[in-house]
Amino acid sequence: MPTTTTLWRPAGPEELRLVAELGYRAWPPRLTEQPIFYPVLNEDYAIRIARDWNVRHDGAGFVTRFEVESEFLRRYPVQQAGGRTILELWVPAEELDEFNAHIVGQIEVVHEFH
């Protein structure tokens, strides 16, 4: 079993529906206006986005948690998108299929906000 890293992703209802259609094993392709897929490195940051942004814009927000092979993730430098704990990985949309292939297990919904 490979060593994994836990990542979180805040999601709105539409993105979560697409994840469900993929059996909770992959992230759906990005839209044209979404050139980057950005999972985050801590649960608190994901909660803030889901609660404060997704609820306001989509009526609901979800925090997902999933594992990715650590060795694979080394290609994506950690991006500090704000404060000390606002850390993301920036995965180019064209690499999302390969990223999905390195997810270990299922994508879990761990928090829900309305």
C-alpha cells in the first residue's frame, strides 16, 4: 500500500453530484473557465470555503476528504493562497485524470453546510 496524503476539497452541490456519479472515486473534469483544480491541505480552510463561500453562492457547501499517493503529489508545490494555514495544491485541469488515478480509496463527505 503506498503512503498517502490526506487532502480536502470544498464543493458545492453540483460538483458533489458529479463526484457521486463517478462513484466517489474521482473529481469531474474542470469547466472551461476552471483551468486549475485546487485541493486544500487542511480541514479548517476547507470548512471556511464550504461554509462561507459555497453556501452563499450555491445554497449548500460540502467538505470532502480523500487520500492521494504522496509520491505523486510531489510534483505539485504547496501554494500559500493567503494566511499561514491557507494552503492549496494547484493541479492543472489537463492533469486531473492522472491526479484521479492516484486517489486511494473513496472521496468522503465529512461536513455539510446549508
